Amino acid sequence: MRRILMILISMIMLFALASCNTRSIQEDPARIEEETVEVSPKINEDKYIYRHRSTMEKGNDREQYIWEVLRLSLEATVDDFGPYEIEPVDEINQIRDDVELIHNTGMITIISDSLNEMNLKELDQIQVPLMCNLLGYRVFFIRADRQDDFDHIAEAEDLKSYKFGIAFGWNDKIILEHSGYKVHEEEIYGSLYRGLESGIFDIFSRGVNEVQGEYQTYKESYPKLHIEENILLYYPLPRYFWFSKTEYGQKLKNRVEVGLNRIIEDGTFYQLFDEYFAETLETLDLDDRILIELENPIYDKNFEAIDLKYRYNPLDNNY
């Protein structure tokens, strides 16, 4: 009997230790790099295969525009480079997305991301801001019963009494904490809506290009969801295509860069931008909002000088 009891105690201790290890992996990005990488079957490097993280949630692909830019860029180069494949990969979060590409596993061969220190050190980007920096203009999801609280906000300092909810791995964390704001992270994107509804945090900030589509997707599941009516937050948040520095990664990058420049030159890029976002921007009354600007500590003058060529200002409807 004593022996059985000892075995049961040992099993309980092992289970507890495993649980602790799992939690520490989730909370420590450095350990994620070491422990979550999976090796995919070797990719055929004779082909142009673009594998990216799927961003589909409840039938709404919040990055559909980005992958349409990729498709059009590749279509513009078929005569030069031949066929291509685009493969969305399910069940990968943003941190895992970066790590798979950095470790060159073949699971991911292209990512769309803004600036962070890890990407700048380990990866290579095409320096064309795919959203024309529109993603840096932010409006808030809040609870409908909190609008009166936000009616009194007039400047950046006023937001310091509120907590922002973001997904684990988002580069917004660096910007918000640099400005002295409180941040709550959720590992799963969909959990942010539950966290906002339950009051775990106060603000779920979304790009002006994202907020309307996501509101339509989630409003029935979260009836307290509300688009805040008065504030427009801005910080530089350009989004680029990133590739591995390997020979194959550079092969993929070169083709996209050629095609992307072509669709910019012939106007297809800007036509697509307007098709996706012009109508949405009109409904948000951006001109009537209080503009609050924050600094992005990673965004230096070298990036800004190039990005200005493509930057779109939704306040004056101008590139």
C-alpha cells in the first residue's frame, strides 16, 4: 500500500512539473525559440513556394489584403520566373511564425510583420510598407458601457489609467510600454474579445483598416463590443514582407520584390489599397477624432525616409 502511495505522489509531482514547464514556455519568448520549432518535410527549392501563417478567424481573414498583394506581385512575374504556390499554414501564432522562418524549417517561407529587433537581426525584408502605414492609425474596441469614460480623454497622458489588451508577440507592446501604458497579453487572438468583454483590460486597439470587418465578425458573440467614438491613436507601424537570409529565402524575396515594384509602378498596388479600405475609412469619421501620437522606439530615420514615399494619410485622403 505504501509503495502504491509513493507511486501516486511521484506521478502527481511529475504532472505538476510538466505544467510549470508548459507555462514558462508560453511566457518566455526566448524559450519559445528553443522549444517550439518543428521540422517540416524538406521544401523543393526548385519551386517558388510561399508558405505563410493563416490569419483566418471566424471566416474573416484580417490580412487578406496583404496576401492579395503577394499574389498580384507573383502574378506580375510569371513570365520571368514561372509558376508559384501560396500555402496558408493553420494554427501558428505570430511568435511561432517568426521562429519557424528564422530557423528555416520550411514550415513558413514568408511572413508579414512590422519592425522588431529579432526580425531586423535575423531576417531580410523588402522595404515597401504594404499597408502604406495605415495600420499605424488605431481606433479602439471598448465595452459599450465605457464610452462615457473615454469621452473625457484629450491627450496621451489620459490613457495611462487604462490597460491595453494585445496578442502575445505583437510589436505594439514595445510602443505602448515605451509610452508608459499598461499592457495585458493573451496567447490566442480570439481571447482578446473575451478579455475585453469581461473587463480584464479596457482597450483593444485595432488598425483603422481592421476594425469594421472585425466588428461585423464578433459583434454577435460579444454584444458589449463597441467602436470607441472619439480617439485616433497613431504610431509608425509599417508592415513588410520578411524572408530568410538563406539562398532560397533570397530567391523568394527577389521574385516578390520585382513583382511588387511592378504593381506599384503600374498603379495596381494603389488601386487594390483603395478597393479594400476607401469605403471603410469613410465610416470612421477620422477627421473628427482626437489624434494622439506615440513614438515607436525601433523605428529610425532610415526607415522613415523610405516609407514616406509610400505613406498614406487617412486624415487628408492622400499618399
